[in-house]
Amino acid sequence: MKINAVHHIAVINSNYEKSYEFYVNKLQLPVVFDIERPAKNDRVLMLQLADNLMLEIFIMENPPAHQDAPEAAGLRHLAFHVDSVPEAIEWLNSRGIETGPILMDTNNNINKPVVFFW
């Protein structure tokens, strides 16, 4: 089997309003669909990240707690490729999204700037 690309990234959240505010209103990701699933007692918010990549957010009232350690099993972070990290920081900050300092990712001997935001 050959994997050609990532189709979507799935995350679980407990607050629909905060998820929608952050991903749709602040990051301005287009909504593909937004459905409530009473039989599963959840809601699914599917967002377009790129041409062939989506972010699937499952909203559940009481999902299991995630471990505090950053290396715990489960999603650690989402990584987005941008043309300019400083411009991305300015764009995020202008929408009230807090960012950390620019760091250098030295994995695989490639120095590239990265920034974390929340």
C-alpha cells in the first residue's frame, strides 16, 4: 500500500463554541459540514485545511482526559506550513490568538522557523 497524502486530522474537543470560534472565526477555516449525531451523542465539525486535507473535530460532552505530558499518546499538535512565520504570527495575533516565540526546528538537520499558538 502506498500512502499518497494525509486526508484529514481528527481531534476530540468538549466545547463546540470555543472550537468554532478558534478554527472557523479566528483561523478562518471553511466549514465542509457541521452535523449533530444524537445516536453517538456528539457533533462533528469538518473543516477544510488545504485542497486535499481536512480537520475533523468531534465534540463530546465529557471526552476522556488527555495526559499532561506532551509525549503522551494522542494528538500533540497540528502543524501548518506557511510562507512566512513572522507574517503568520502577526495574522494570528491580530485575531487574538496567542503565540509563543519563534523557535528553530533542527530535526533532520533542516533549520526552519516554527511557532506554537493556542
